[in-house]
Amino acid sequence: MKSLQVNKALPGWLSCRIEPVELFFRILLGGVFCVAGAGKLGNLLIFESTIRNYRILEDPWIAWTAMVLPPLEVIGGTLVILRLLYPGCLILLCGALLAFMGALVSLLARGIDTQCGCLGLVTTIQVQLMIDCGLVASAVILLWMWRKGCEQSG
């Protein structure tokens, strides 16, 4: 109850950035993307070979994806944490997660057993799919909270 009183005393542009539950989900979702993107930026050649192992894309799309995806993850994650360009970044990250999940499901369907290279974790494809489902749920919750906030202010 006290946090509600604090939020009412703050200007509107700041109070929407420090709602505790929303902040938790923003840090969770944005932080995962920032860490994952930064890890891939650290060694683009390994990330490129990981993309190649999926056998979905051909050259030169593999190289383009390896160069574009990590900075996009870092920028998108940072903007979600800061709540800037917010709904668009949430939709972008949710779309990226759905694309990642589709690629993982295609690995399972084709019987390809490879390291997914998703978060720098050594996990099975099934565990990574569960993590991605949780992240999609976080993005949906954030979109719902944003929409709810728009309805209350409008």
C-alpha cells in the first residue's frame, strides 16, 4: 500500500517505470536478452556455426543473422528494461522468442541433436523450449500490464 502512495507522488513518466511487478518482469525479460546478445557478440564465429547447425538458413543469410541478431537482442533488452519504445520492443522480443521456439521445434521434428546456443547455457532443447515459454509469458504479462495502464490513463 505504501508503494502506491509513493507512486502517486512521483511524476507520471517516472512512476510507470518503477512499478515493482512490472519492473521485475522487465528486468527478467530484458536482462535475458541483454546477456544472451552480449554473449553472442563476444564470439560471432561460434554463433555463426551454431546457426549453421540448425540447417534452416543458407549462406549468406547465416552470416547476416549472426551479425544482426546479437545487437538487436542487446538493444531490445535494454529498451525494455528502460521502458523506451516499449510496446514495439516487447512485440519484437516476443516475435524473436517465437521464432527461436520454432527453430527449436524444427530441430526436434528433424531429429537433429545440437547445442542450441541460446543463452550460453548447456541445456537440452526441451529445457530451452520451457525457458522460452516462460519468457513469452513474461512478455505477454508486460504487454497486458502496459495495455491496462493505457486504459486507466486514457
